[in-house]
Amino acid sequence: MQTDLQKAGDIPSGIVDLWIETGKRKECAYTWDMNRNTNVYYPSNNYRPRARFDRLYYRSSKQNIMQFKPVYFELEGLEKLPSIKRFCSDHWAIQAYFDI
């Protein structure tokens, strides 16, 4: 089965997907997740779509002056804003951490 990236032409050599590179934590797999995010209504009780639409890529410097090592990937915006009882967006934000 062809992945979305393969269908789009894949990513160039030397570029890594930071979610994959940092261990593919299941709780960070979906950046658009109607199981967790209630901002968008979907007219089905049995099916709630989710996908990893948002991605973060990284390529090391060719000069190797400083080495950045990706170490952690997480989702942000998982809490509803108390004042409006809604999430900031229907997509979760993504954040990556590096060791230098």
C-alpha cells in the first residue's frame, strides 16, 4: 500500500519526519483527530475521522558546524480554552525538541 508521501513523490533523501525520527509515539499520531477534538461536528455516531495532516521535517546542516539531534515530539493545544470551552483549532499544534 502506497503512503500519502509516496503518492506525493516522497520526501528527498536526508530529510526526516520528526514524528517518525523520535519514536512514533501513538498519542501524537494524529494532528487532526475528531476522537479527541470536538471543534468540528461530524454527522456520524460510529465513525470519527482522524489523520496526520500536519508534519514537521528536518534536515541536518551540510557544514556540520552544530549537530542538532531530534529527541522528542509532542502535540500542543490539547486543552480547551476555559473562557470559550473550545480548542484553539481543529488541528493540534506540533512541537519538536532537539539536543544540541
